[in-house]
Amino acid sequence: MTTDPHDSEITVLAAANGLTIPSEFHAGVRSNLELLRSYGALIEGLELPDRLEPAFRYEP
């Protein structure tokens, strides 16, 4: 059995948050990390105007 390099990242991130994630869940955690990173990249690359208008029909 080979060790995925992401497993050590998952272990370190989990330990930093006081968690222990069993190795059988690493594949799912890895998928979630990749998804969250892709969302983060989308948000970071989003150009926003200097002035934002409320959404159509917005009522506070």
C-alpha cells in the first residue's frame, strides 16, 4: 500500500484543529479539500466593482 502525499497534509490540518481523521476517510477529505480550494480560487479571481448594489427586490 502506497501513502498518498495528501495524507500527511490531512493529518497536519486535522491535528492543527484538534482532530484525528482515520485513514479510511482521507479520500473523502481529499475530495472536499480539492473542491473547497477550487471555490476559493473562483472567489479570489472574482472582480468586484467598487460600488455594490443590493440584489433586485432586496428588502432588509
